[in-house]
Amino acid sequence: MRSVAAFMAEGVVRLVDEEGPGALPLARGHVLLRPLEVGVCGTDREIAAFAYGSAPPGKDRLVLGHEAVAEVARTGEGVERVRPGDLVVPMVRRPCDRVECPACRAGRQDFCTTGEFIERGICRADGFMAELVVDEERYLVHVPPAACELGALVEPLSITAKAFAQRDAMLTRLPWDHDGTRGLVLGAGPIGVLTAMGLVARGARTVVYSREPEDDDRAELVRGIGADYVSSGSTDVPGLVRRAGRFDVIIEAVGVPEFAFKTVRALAPNGVFIVTGLPAPRPAIDFDAAGLMRDLVLHNQVIVGTVNAGRASYEEAVRMLERFLILFPDSVRRVIQRRVALDEAPALLRQPGGGVKTVIHIAEAGAATRDERLPTPGRAAARSDRGG
């Protein structure tokens, strides 16, 4: 079985070929998966640069990849919701084991209070950039066959789904019905474009504000879904406000604080500013903290951070993806601009990000039920007996 792993002590990322889990018996509630495609994001590149990430306990390497769509190959005892041939997206974050963490004990590890959670392909657990992986049924979310080609977008789209849920919760504080019809998205990367699609699908007048020029392919993609695009390279924040007004919700998807906090001044009274990006370590920045604090108080504004996503957000992301395929099928398919083979992944991960989204293509759907080479525990045992 082949996989792509980061070797922490050596500081290298390479393709590994070794015996996989296909021949091993499955524990109760566990499922053998055949990953089909795995998306590549900035976090993967940070791990490949050894700026982030940690190997599972007792191992010197971490199998990468957390934005996966997979096919169920085999199920263990007690598995009830999935069967071989089903398409699924595995959730990334797993709960900490601390009894005092109410979030993890409630199955909402995306709100973990201890920071001791596990994230597959990121910290303390192998990811999905492999030909076979094992996971627990409770962390798998069904994907309909019609959305399989874009299944690797479910995980990043779940971030958007959770951001929307956070915003909807904030609306309950207002003493009148308010649907927030003006939305600003910061950044035209994968999460930014998907968030813009989500806002447009909700009926919001949507603007994407990003550094790419007005004639960039990403700007064209944004306009193709019915949103407006404004380049921060040619229009400053006051100019943005003059052009589009102020916004009921601003969703940040760039991870650049110098850029993000300048745009808080574009937030409307009672507006919500949602932060999703994780900036790399950098020097402190100067900004008008007094002005920010004054606006937050006088205009009843909210700034909230959101990270990862729970099951409800993953399930909502699947529904959103299905809707995008109806509303703007060509545009959502353009979010994935490049597919590469598994053996190309180590070199790709060491390159700067480019385009909107790159995915690692590992297998075709249907292989799990067609491939007779996939061993069963009985066959493996028979071979072992003969070899002994």
C-alpha cells in the first residue's frame, strides 16, 4: 500500500510503500476505506515544511491529507450506517479524552476546551493520503454519487457551513427579523469562493475582496456565480465601502491579520465579522484598537472565530455542494483546477500554493467492490500459515 508521509525527525516528505491495513481484521464499529481523492490546502503545505503538525504517538512520521472523499471497502462488526461501495467523507477532528471537556463529551470536538483533540492528517493521527485507511463509522458522512467528483471540497465547505451556523445564531440577538442580505468574503481561495457560493445561494448580495486583479481568473469565477469582485490591490477599504456599502456579515478566509482587520471598518451596525483563517507566526501589527473597540460597542458588532466543524456542518456541507451543482455547476467544478497522482504529491506539497484547489487523485469510485486483489483477513491468515 502506498501513502504520502512527513518524516518529522528527517524533515522530508516522501512516498511510502508498505503493507497496509487491508489484510487485518477490523475492530467493532470500524471501516476499511479506499480514499478516492484528497484535497491539498495551506495546512498540508505547512506540515510539509515542518512548521506545524505532529506524528501519532510512538511513530516518527505522519501520513498527510485531511480533505478526503473515500469509498467503503469493508466493514467490521456493529457497523450499521455504511456498507461496501458507499461514498463517504471522514471527519477530521476527534475528541480529547479529558472528562472535564464538555464539548468533546457532547460530541462537539470542534469546540474542544482543552486543545488536546486529535486531527487526522494534522496532529497525532495519520491522514487519508493513502490507498487504504481505517476509520470509525461514527466519523463518516455519506456523500451522494452525484457529488463524488467534488467530494474533496466537503471538508473545506464544512468550515463555511459552521461559519453560517455561527452567524445564524448571532441573528437571534436582534429584536426583529433580519436575514443579513449583504455579505463580504475576504479572499478568493477555495474557502473564500465556496463561502461566496454559499452566500449567493442564500440570496445575499455578495462581494469578494481579494488581492488578485480585477481581470484574474478567480475574479471571473466569482462573477460567474452572481457575486461582485473587488481587488484590494486597486481599491482600499474606504473605496470598497463607497462602491458596495457596508456589510451585515464579513467572513475572513485569508489568514492575513494585516488585511483582515482593516476591513472591520466595512462592517455594518449589528454586523458579524467571522474569522476562519490561521495566520503563520509573524510580528505584531499596529491598528486602531480604540476605533475598533468604539465601533464594536456603539454599533453592537460581533467578532467571532470559528474552527473545524462538527457532524451537522459536514452534513450541511454535502447539501450545500448538491445545491451548488444545481445553481452554478460549471463554476463549482472549476474550484478544483488540478488533479495529480499520488506519487506526485511529495513534490507538490513542497511547492507554493497556486490556483484555487489541487487534489490528489488516488482511485476511481467502484474499485472497492470490483478489486479482487483486496485481501480479506481469512486470505491473509492462510498466506501467513503457508509462509510459516
